[in-house]
Amino acid sequence: MAAVSPGMETYQIEQLVGRPDDIRTDFDPGGLSTTQTTEIWCYGTNGHLTYPTLGSIFMSNGKAQYVFGGKGNPPAPGMFDETDLRKLMQLIDSASGYDTKPLQLIQIVNTLQPLGKEKALAVLGEYQRVSNMFSHNTGLHVFYIVRLLFEVPEDTGFMPRMMVGRPDVSEPADPKVLPLFPLVMHDDIPLNIVFSYALAGTPQDPGSHLEYFTKHGKIRSLPLTPGNDPLSILGFLEKSPQWRYHGEPGTDEYDRGKSYLAEQLLGLIDTVYQMETDQHGRRLSGDHFDQERWGKILNEVAALNIRWDAMKNMYVFADGTFLPTIKKPYYRRQIWRIPALGPNADISAERMNKDYVRLLLRRSEREGIQVPESVVSVYSVGKETELLTHFKIPSSKGGNFSQQMGDEVRLSELEHIQVEITIGDKTTKCPMMTP
């Protein structure tokens, strides 16, 4: 990688506090929790919370605990301009996370495809080299990208399996029915059909697939070009052998699968058709698929006369215009340490959207440390008679285990919360929180 003067951001993850009425602000990388001062030093960033393209170091109490990006070989000198490489890696990271993002996957593939096989794999390899295991990056999106970037192997007729756990949607007996599993692609639009994986052990590193395609892969000859009627894919898949959800319309698994695919399609056309989401980021809330509502959506989108713009790599209106991106606000998490409930015990409040807050009580116990019976209660300030939620902690003599309890409560952005812990007849309150 070219010699540069990297940007650096330092995120303070957790600050040791000594009293139960202290508040701390927390940026938590996938559940990392200590009782010391912990920081992430991120190198190669160009904005708050942007992907660290040169790597990151996890510091605990002034000492490096984990280093990411310090091993392996970066792309050969001269292969990339540093600025271009940074943009490509941040584009790849735009598809990371637990939700499948068809639009971002298409944009990534269409950006890498013109680079050719060697450079495309070099970018993906560098992205893997500097990624850290504590972020929201599950690595699944890298598997998806190479599945879409390369042609299906002619000798097998399907892509190599992803050894990341047992999928909760069954694979077809003939893998050629779904050669990109867990992806299905129609009209150059990729959708993920698997909700989650059950894993006991360590998942396969996406780097192994990069090695496979380095040796055997044939990069796709043309970019992905989605059709102009993307929502019709849902009805097509329902009638095809690629539909993997059991039951009939109206049953749990069938409707869950249909909603899952519909959410991905709606995210794909967010540049021309936007819907308000609930606290979980879903556009289609509810336990069952609302076919009547979906029909209205189909009619509304059809009336927009949208088309795929190959230059912009997204859907636009007939005149080439599109809707501005709705930026999701970033809410800082607030945490109250509760030493009386054991080592590392705390309760955090994190806003999910303008109407809901997620509360999470985390605690652990160690041998020989007694924890008294207690109750952690949460109220809206000014409404102390109205309990938002509470967590009951039974008494124990101590054991080696960790515990998490959570709840989601309705709370507007204008309201504040009060958390208190009651042990016997004594109640301790924390200062007011504003999640």
C-alpha cells in the first residue's frame, strides 16, 4: 500500500468508573466488554465511523490487545492509487452487516468487474486483511460478492459451498437449482434467501474463496443490469423451484420468507421509492405478509416509471432524477455501571429510532462473589409512577457465567429515562439519561 499520512480516529469503548451513579458513553465493537479503559485506534479513515482502510488496533489500559492489518501482504506497489483503493474498500464495506443489501452488492460488483480478475481480487484480499473481528462485519458479504463477480464453475454447475454454519432454509437436493446459494438471482438482481446460520465452531474465512477464484475463477464478462420491474421478482420466485420456504401463503415460514425477500427488493429501489421503517429497520412490519399492502406498493411503484441507470448504478425516474438518501441518525449509547451486580455489570440505553430505545443489562458472576437479590427499574423522567421496564436479579453465591437481559421501550426523543437499582430496602438512582 502506498505510503500516506493516514487519517486516524480513536473511539473510547469503555471507561472504568467507580460509582454506580456515573454515566459513560460507549462505542461497542460487537460486544467487547472490559472494566478497563479500552480504545480502538483506526487508521486510514476519512470520516467518523468510516472503514479503517489501513487497519485498527484495540487498546486496553494503554496496551495493544489486538492488531488488524499488520500481517499478510497488501497489493503490489503501483497496482492502486491509495485514494482509489480506500474508496473501493469502503464501498465493499457498505454491504457488510447482518442485512443483505442488493443495491450495494450490485454497485460493488459493477465497480470491481471492469478492474479485471487480478485487481478485483486484490481489493477484496486487502479488505479481508485489514478487517477486524469485533465489528459488525460478518464476512458474509464477501462470499456474496465473489459469487456475483465470477461465473458459475462449468465443471460443477454451482458455486463452492460457504462453510459458515447450518442455514435455517434447506438447500435443494440438486445444488444446480440454486447455483449461487444462499443467493438467488433473477433479472440480475441478487437476493439472499437464508435468514441465519447455526454454527458450532469457527466459520470459514472468506479468504479461502478468494484463493479458489484466484486459481479457478472466471470473472463475469458483463456488469449486472437489473430490469425495470424489480418488484415482480417476488411473484416469479414464489412459482419457481427456487422457492425454499415451506407451507402455504399465510403460514409463518412462508410469510416470513416472503417478507424477507420483499424487504430486500424495497431496499433496492430506495432511490426512487422510500418507506418509513420501524425500530428494527423494517418497512413491512407485522407477523404475516400483508398481500393487500404489497399490491398497493406494486401499483405505486409501477406508476413511477422507474428504470435502471447503468451510469449511476441505481434505479432512477424516467427523467434520470432520484430521491436523496435518507441518512439514519447516529445515537450515542449511554451506560451505567452497576458494580453491586457483579464484575462488568452495567445497563445500556441505545436509541433505535425516534420512538424506541433498546435497554440491555449485562452482568457476569465469579466464584465466591455473592450477588444479592435486586431489581433494576427504568422509568421515564417525570413519570416515575409509570414503569417502562424492569429486570429481576435473583440472589446467588457466585458462579462463573455471564448474563444478558434486554427490552425495547417506547420513548420519544424529547423524553429522558431514570434507571434505579433496588437492593433490599435501599434504592440507588443514576443521573438522568438521554438516549
